[in-house]
Amino acid sequence: MGDTQFLETPQGRTLAYHKFSGRMPAVVFLGGLRSDMTGTKAVHLEAWARRSGREFLRFDYSGHGDSSGDFTEGCIGEWHEDTVAALEGLTEGKVVVVGSSMGGWQALLLAQRMPEKLAGIVTIAAAPDFTEDGYWDVWTEEERKTVMEEGEIALPSEYGDAMVITRKLIEDGRNHFVLRGPLRVDVPMRMLQGTADMDVPTEVALRLLDHVEGDNIHLELIKDADHRFSTPECLDTITRSVEEVLIHA
């Protein structure tokens, strides 16, 4: 689906991306932690966008996929800088962002930082504040000591190699919480969540729904869907939600 292109960010990082032009507002996919733009959901959305004639952008954060840097050197704030750079450098006008897992956190940070850029939000198993709620708060004292003294800890992952979580990631995450202060979204927002998600429990989605303020925010639960959210039914649910947001955009 086209050749990979590259964007130099103001911070000196190089982001790999795929983009094509079409009807506005553009749809932008924001991937999850240690995911890249070749994942099932990103590729499915691009195929839908091409069929629809909709402008579309997917990209890799630094330390992910074909972008520069190492994953263990990154953090929420730097990946947010990447996201802002991609939106400012590669899109015009308002956009609909589709954020998966950590990408959902990034979408909410955009709602705080540059709400005028957004026409709508779709989140898939959004994981706001996960560095604290999903890691630090549930770790043992020994695990906390390891990451603070050694600078990182390797955690088992069902997706392949161990997930390395760094002290930098934990400490930087605390500067970007969205569930511990006011959070308003004044554009249509659709939240998708699988009930069998073992990485981001349904309680996270319910907490976000209760916390965020806005007039057009819906949560849809998909029974037995897991964190990948990549079955044909789940993929159709994503595109349907994007189409619904676009109606109101």
C-alpha cells in the first residue's frame, strides 16, 4: 500500500509513515506500545479509507517499527511529541484520530493539547495512565526497586519478546496523566473495549467513561474480544465507529 516515507521531527527524530490524500477530515491511526503501523488494525483502516476515498495517515513512533531510535529510550512524552509532529507536519485541517491502547492515551493528550485539531476520536482498548495503573501500582516492592535502581525491568509478554519497562517511562508517564485531572472532549468520541481483554481490563474503559466530560461520548463493549481487537467482527466495529464519528465531524 505505497512506499514508506519519513518525517524529521523538531526534536531530531525520524518518523516512518504511510499517507495518501483523499476526502477530509483525514483519519489518523495511533498505535499501541511496541506496535507499529503494519499491524492488522492500521492496515485494515487504510484499506477502508482507500475504498472510501478518505485521507489517511499511519506512522511509527520513535523506537517503533521503521522510525529512528530504540524503544527503551522512549517515553509517553516523546511519543506525544512524535504524534504532534506527525499531525502538524503531515495533515491539514481537522482530523479524526483512532488510538489503540497506548494510542488511546495519546488521543486524549491531543484532546488536551490541541483540541482545535480534532474532529473526532475513536479509542480501542484505551490505556490512559497505564504506566502507573497497569505497572507501578500493581508491581511488588521488589519490581519497583529493580526498575528504580537498575533503570529497567523485563516483563513477560504474550506477544513475543519480554516487554522492557524503563524508569524513564514510569517517571515521564506521571507528567502526562489524563485520569487524575479534568478531561474534556468536545468532539464525538467512541470508545471500544473487549470484555476478554487481559491487558486493559473493562474497568479502565468504565473509569474513563465516568471521568471524561463531553456531550457525545459512547462506550461499546464487545463480548469475548481480547486486547488485539482484530477479529473480523472487531475490525468491522472499528470502521463502523469511525464512520459514525465522521457523520458528526
